[in-house]
Amino acid sequence: EAFLMSALVYGGASQMVGIQLFGQHVAPWLVVLSIFAVNFRHVLYSAGIGRRIAHWPVISQALGYFILTDPQFAVAEARAQSGQSVGFAWYLGLGLPVYLFWIVESALGALFGKL
């Protein structure tokens, strides 16, 4: 469960809100709404980074939005403002390792957290 949640919900604050609210038997729509409220800044980040990645294929853009984090946005925006392009390979090289470590660390935490 922890592995799947970390793979699908890529955000620590979102996971904490979701776990706490599900534990209190809150209606699922309120859980989703609360998670959306916590992460609304990503809507703004996506709008900002969208103009930088508009030349990517749609599937690449979708992946780019999925792995978007606060630091990823900041570094990509700084790169674009310095006149360098935000290419898919560069962006993926920046964000994918962090996402993969997120999943692995969550799985290890779930495994060893029971000790």
C-alpha cells in the first residue's frame, strides 16, 4: 500500500493529509479536496512551466507535469530565464531520479518501519 501510494501520490504533504483524513473516516471527496488545496501551488507551477515545455509531445508534457516538484520548477525556470532551453532529457534527468528515490525510500520505510 505504501509503495503504491508513493508511486501515485508524489507529494509528502498530500500523503500526510490523505492518511490522516482516511484514518478519521472522512468522506473520500473531502480527502481529495483537501489534497488539492494543499497542492494548489502545483497548478500555478504547471501554468508557469507550461510555456517552457509546450514544444514537447503531449505524453512528455504529461510526464513532466507529474514529476514536477518545487525545486524542479525553480531550477527549470531559472534555466529558461538564463536563455537555455528546457529540454525533455534534461528535465527528466533532473526529476526522474528524485521520483524513483521517493518510491524506493517509501518502500524501505514501509518495510523497516514495522521493526
